[in-house]
Amino acid sequence: MNTPYLIAARAVLACVGAAFVSQFAWAGIPIQHWTQPSGARVYLVESPAIPMVDVQIDLDAGARRDPADKPGLANLMASGTSYGLRASSAGPALNENQLSEAWADLGASFGGAANADRMSFTLRSLTYPDLLDKAVALAARELGEPAFPEAPWLRDRPKMIASIKEANTRPATLAGRAFSQAIYGSHPYGYEVTEASLMRIQVQDVRALHASVIRACAAQVSIVGALNRAQADALVTRLLSRVPQGSCSAGPSAITPPAVTGAAEMPDVPEVAPLQAASEQRIAFASAQAHVLLGQPGYRRSDPDFFALTAGNHILGGGGFTSRLTEEVRAKRGLTYSVYSYFAPGKHAGAFTIGLQTRPDQAEQALTLVREVLSNFVEQGPTEQELQAAKDNLIGGFALRLDSNKKLLDNVANIGWNALPLDYLDTWTQRVERLTVAEVRAAMARKLQPARMATVVLGAQ
């Protein structure tokens, strides 16, 4: 339905990008931070150019904390809050359709999901007072009073299983699964959602997880929008008003946000174990293209080598047509259309990956060449010219990382989650510019061990 609020929301969102870029293109990005009496940590960037606000609530309840026999539970719980609300003093029960219609009538949105490290809920709304009040009240109910009815779960589970079965017919899925197991072993980063794991998850598991992890004291709330500090603080208080307010140090299931001390923490998730020796898997598959993956555990996002590794990977294989891998494997020898490398740092050492597809009869040649390029780069590092080109590219593209409220919100949330300095975005380009060849070479050599990497080749002759 096209209510006045919905029409207004569409009009505002249509011009959000241009207004946002204009506001922050030539200015610093001041991030305000404070902790509420409940323990909730708040990060705010005031963006008054348009009457809109984006909010993200993060909790240390991502997939790395899923039970080993029930991977996917965290994501199912977070997304399942949209299945409906139970009746409470704040309002009547709403089923899935009624809740969806309520958000449509407001021209606002709210939803949840979980990645490997954290569970996140996001709210987007216009900031007109009567509209924002209703949106926050509804979001507070969806966060704190979800009904988790069984019927939608039983309806959607077969669809999820069918999707898994279909994905299992794809060579990229099979190669990626084998690679993940080779890199992570039994670490939660390597957990895989399967038909069997979905069948083990019951609605009572979802409800129990919600009851144990959704707490005001465990929340990090990041806000970008047309609100001042007082307004943002009031919004967070209302948003968390329907969830337990007790201390996070109470009980074995307590959740303690990163960078908060003085409270009992959840059991530590172990670090990803370094690979002790090289491994290689050959997977037979009738495919027009062979899939080649090579890598190892990389580094944590909090690692002080982050900037040097970002620049180093850009030169090695993350810079597209300007990277060494593309030059050697594609441009000079025509062995592949695309070859890439990337780090995936998180709370733990996410994978470093090199990947490509090639003709099955060329897989061995391509793999040998990739290993040679990697070893040479780790040993010798980049040239001065390569590093300067990488700096120019990274710095020149930095504005694109912040050209919308949503992208800035992602950055602000990451700053809080990883305990980065509040001026991180203001100093990003200077830190890249100061990098030296020696720093990049040393960082890559510290993190990468070409002789102890895992290799997966699917579909080669």
C-alpha cells in the first residue's frame, strides 16, 4: 500500500546517496561514543543532511557460537524474529503478514541476521518524530518479543534443504566446502549448515537462544543519521526497552561485549590453528572448468599488520587487472579469465584464499604458476612502483567505502566491534600513505607460509 509515510520514505531514499556524499566528501567523520547505564555501548555519527536514521545492533552471538551439531542456529534465530510478535503490554500479537504490513505502512524496515562473528539487527527509518517513535516501538517489540511460531519454521525448512541440495550440485560449492574444512578443521568458522543440521534445529532451540543472548548489557548499537546525541541515547533506550536489562556478569550464559572489562565472559572460542603441513585434495567432477583454491588461516581483524596486509594483498591478487596474479596467470599466459586473492579477517584468523577457474587440462600449469608468484611475492615483497600504484588506488577509492549511510554504518559498527580508534576513518588514508615496501614485505612474510598451504583442485584432468 502507498501510505503517505511510504511515499515520503521512497522519495527521501532516492536522493540519499547524493546528499550523503556531499556532506562528508571533504570533512572528517566525528564518531561519538558512550556507554548507557544498562551497559549498552553506543556509537553515533550525526548526519543531518536528510531526515533518516540507520541503526545496527550487534551481539556476540554469531555462528562461531553455534552448537557444533546445530550450525545455522544463530542466523535462523535472528531472521526468525520477523515471523511474528507475541502479545504483550506493548501491543497485541502480530503474525508474520501483519508484522510485514506494519513495517510497510511505516515505510521503515527492521531485520536480523548472523555472520560468523556476530548477530546483527538493523533498523532504517525516517526521523519525523511521530514516524520514528512508531518504528522504534515496533523494532523494540520485534527484538524483545518475537513469537517464534513453529508453522513458518516448518514451512521454510524444506525450502532451505532444497536450496542446500541444489547448491551441492555446483562445483564451486563442493570445492569451497573442501577448502573450508582444510583451512578451519573443527573450528566453528568451518561449521557447515546441512540438511541434517537443519533437521536437528527445533523451534525451542531458537527460543532458548533468544532468551540467552538478547540482552541490553551485551548490545553494541551503531547509529548514523539525523539525530543528535540526546536523541540517539533516547532511541537506544527505547529500542532496548523490551529486552532483559540485567548484568552480563550474571550466569554462565552471560555475554560480554568486546572491550568491556569487569564482567564474566562467555567461554572463549579457540583460535584457528595454523596449518602444520601442506595438504592437497583432488576432487573428480565432470565440469567444463577446473576450480583451484589455495590458502591458509590468515589473521585477526585487530592485527596491527592490517594496513600492510591490505596493500600487500591488493598488489598480489586483490587489485583486479593491476595485480601480479592477473598479470602472470591471465595476461601473459591466458590460463584463466579471473584469478584473485583475499584475506577474510574476523575475531579469529579468517582464511587467506587464492582462487581461479581454468580449463581442466591447464589446472596443473595454473596451480604451479600461482604457487611460484605467491612464493616470490612473500620472499621479495612489492616494488616501489607497485606499492605506490596500490596506495593511489586504495586512497582514490576510499570515498566509495563511505558514500552512503549504510556503508558508513558498517564502518562505524566495525570500529566498535574491533575496538578500533574513533578516528580510524579520519586517519585511514594517512596510514596507507605511510606504508613502506619493507613493512608490506615483512607483514606478508609474517602471515603467509607458501610451503604449508592447503590446496583443493576440483575437476582437473
